[in-house]
Amino acid sequence: MTNLWQDVRFGLRMLAKNPGFTAIAVLTLALGIGANTAIFSLFNQVLLRRLPVRNPEQLVVLKSPGPKRGHVWSDGDDSEIFSYPLYKGLAKNTSVFDGVIARYQFGASIASHGQTDMGSGELVTGNYFEVLGVRPALGRVLSPTDDDVQGAHPVVVLSHGYWTQHFAGDARVLNQTILVNNAAMTIVGVAQAGFTGIQVGQTPDLFVPMTMKGQMTPVRNGLDDWNDSFLAVLARLKPGVSVAQAQAGINVDYPALLEQQMAAIKHIDEKERQQFLSKKIVLYPGAQGRTTAQRDGGPALIALFAMVGLVLLIACTNVANLLLAKGAARQREFAIRSALGATRAQLMRQLIIESLLCAIGGGGLGLVLGIWLMNILTQAIVSEGGVQGLSARVDGNIMGFAVGTTLASAILFGLIPSWRVARSGVSQMLKDQGSTTSAGPAHVRFRKFLVAGQVAFTLLLLAGAALFTRTLWNLRQQNLGLNTENLITFTISPQLSGYDTPRTIALVDQLRVQEYEAWAHV
């Protein structure tokens, strides 16, 4: 331990003796590590992180590929969407599932304390929290008794984030009444911290019983319509039941449910009928919940992660070249230390410690840079991409990745130069050195190899960046058939403010008249 501490102190003195080299090495590594840390933060939140629920590996997503009839609400994959009567039929299967849940996201106009905000709500079945294993931070969560009769239970559970942001974490919020889409709802609890639903990119502010859909979406209820598909369905496997066994078990009951749904379909020919009745339930892993964001943004994130990985590789190659040049200039020193009894292992240890010290400096600065980049990227994705719930918070995974990247960088750029410097004998070192401080031919050849590799990686990165830029430019120049300059879009939902059908029609007519008058003066 004493020798190791002496090597650390000597390494610090050598780095302080060459401030220019140290600054360049640390800044180069900081750029690579910082960029990788920032992109890994998004990569982890979108593609790697599991739901913060009990035993998420037991969850499965239900899909039913094939034709659908009637009204279908979907955010990209129609096979994941079921009607409420169909869900209730699937939920009766207790032989392979410990519970089947369903949810539907809706826009929520939330009024409390004289202020109205637009937010996001989620209609969930009464067993939603029980099956997921989500506990309340305050009060209670919804239960099956809150979901047994349509319109009979005007209760709501707040998300932990909404509770802290809008009610300052006040425990007196329980039993208060708020207006949600102009319906009076009683707050009965707050969900546990960290739980933001079952889909990345969607963070509901509150959870409402499914049987309150008529009050939350007054334009369309759909709870009794077999062909009004709007629910995403997940299930929890029974202990010891495999995905294949559960899939086989649920498909025993599914044909009878399709027959009931078929009875509500009119004007369908025999071919379509057979295609509809031949549909099956397919189960997919649900540890990450619904993977809509992963499906849409995953390939781009993987490509971006690969690109910043190349940036780090280029940085390590650059620093390795600097270390080789520095090591060549110190060969006389190494030769003298070898002659005095220093072993190759001791010389390698000294050089690796110096590399590790550089990497620690670069890793620390890179983490600061990464946090700054994470804030910029998160704000851009939330505001421009509409993906909610992403955070720039540094957690254990981010710290672990930053530390791992730092150590890997130290090994990558420090091990080979230290091995090449230390493997030469005393006579070879003095022969290469001569009376000058220039590098020997072996070191020069290897440094040329590193430079060639660095140029190759840089060209690959530039080519990828150029193709990506060209793709973005082509999308920007795409002709949409209309002029989008200074154009904004918006929606209004008068029903959520208590407007009945006649008042809604009158409002729309009034807006049309105002629009006509505005154009008349142009």
C-alpha cells in the first residue's frame, strides 16, 4: 500500500509538471465521457429501465394482431388495444394470471383552489394498483370496489409528482374535492413516489376509476361497446407459469369472446369474419410496461449512443497517442529506473496510475458536462417531442456508468502505451534514445497506427453525422401541400368545461363567424 501511495504522489507530480499535456488529456476525455453520460441517461430511461413495481418481470403485455372493427383509439399499435367488454372477459381468466389490468390516458382539465390547469389523467381498472403492487404514499389507492358501477365512484388518486408540485405535499389534501373535466372528484390518496404509470413518455397527474369514463370523456363513453377499442391491457403471470403456458391458456377462452364481439358487428363478409375469428392473443414481456416510446425512439437512441461511443473511442486514441509520445520522451528515465532495480510491473503500474489519474480528472469534469447536456437534452425532448417523465437527475445507474466509463477509458488508453514502454529492456531503451529524446522506430510505427485508427473513426463519425444531417434537411424540405410558416394548431374541448351539445355548436359557429370576419379584413 505504501508503494502504491508513492506511485500516486509521483504520478500527481508528473502530471503537474506537464500542465499542457494534463489539460489536453483531461479535456479530451471529459468531452467523450460527458457526451456518453448524457446519452446514456436517455438510453437508460427509455430502453433499459423497468417499471418501479413489484416483480416487473412477471408482467406481460397483451396483443391481438389482426383486423379490428368499429372505433379504435391507438398510439401506434392497434394490436395492443381492446374494448372494455373484451377486457372484462379476459380478466376472468384466473388460471394463468394473477390479475389483468387496463388503462386509458385522457386529457384532464383540473380545477382546484380557484385555478384550472390542463394535465393528463389515466382511467384505470380497480385492480390496477393491486396487481402492479404500487402502494400509497398518502391515503389509499383505488380498489375493485371503486370500479364496480359506472359513474358511482367519483374518487381520484393523485400522482406523487402532481401532489408535490400543486399541493406542496400537504397531507390535508385527502378528502378535498377538485373538478376534473367539470366533474367533482374526491381525492382519496397519493401514489407512491417514482411511479408514473406503465408507459415511458406518459406521466398521468391523476388516476380515475375506469367506470368514470362517461364523466371524464363526455363525448364518448364506450364502456358497453364491444367495438370501441381504447384500452391497453397488461397482466401478471401466476408464479411458476411461463409466457408460453399463459398464452396457450388465455387463447382457450379468447375464441368465445371474439364470437360475442362478432355478434355486435354488422355488414361483414365471410372472409373477414374468418379472419376476425382466427385472431389469437400474443403475450410480450411487460417489465418495461408498454413500449411505444421504445419502439418509436429506440433505433435513433441506439444510433446516437453508438456515435457518442465512437467519440469516446477517438478521445481515448488521442490520449493514448499523447501518452506514447510522453512515454518516448521519458525512456531515459525508465532506463535509469530499470538499471536501479525497477521491474517491468512497477513501471507499468506507474504509467497505469498516471493514466487513471488523468481518467479520474476527465471523468469528474465529464460528469459535470454530462449533467449540463442532460438538462439541455431533457428539456428539448419534453418540449419539442412531447415525451413526458424524462429526468436529468443523476441516479446510481448514471454514476455507475460514469465510473465504469472512466475506468474503461483509463484501461483503453493507458494499458497499451504503458505495456509498450515497459516491455523494452534497458539496452533497447538506451539504443532507441541515443543522445536525443526522440522516439524509437517501434514507438513511431505504433503511433502512426493510432493516428490512422483515429482518422478512420473520425471519418466514420463524420459520415454518419453528414447522413443524419441530410435526413433532417430532407424532412424539413418535405412538401406538405400547405404553407406551415407561422402556423399553429390547437384544440378546444368545450365539453370538459361543462358545455352541452347546443352550447358547443353555438361556440363553434361563433368562432367560424369571427374567423370569416378576420379574413374579410385581410
